[in-house]
Amino acid sequence: MSTVSCPECAADVKLEAGTEVGEIIVCPDCGVDLEVTALSPATIQLAPMEQEDWGE
């Protein structure tokens, strides 16, 4: 298990064993979606926001 800092609120976020690159996790403190970008060393970034389609 690795621990990284949330880029939004700087809280410690634990990456469980079996976490994969590209996986979306949620910060336990601020609730923002985070994307795992690497495992060695472990890094995360804010997950890209999905664009609304609004029926176009």
C-alpha cells in the first residue's frame, strides 16, 4: 500500500494493493475524484471532468 497527497486538499490518500494506473479513486477528506497516474512511485492527479453532452 502506498500513500500519496491529494492535489486538491493535501490529505493523505492511501492506494490499496491492487490499485491500477488509470483507476479513479476518491479523496477521503475533500471527496474529489483522483486518477492514479503511476504506481512506482505512486502519483495521482485530479481526474478529468466528464463533459456534459446536453443532447447535442
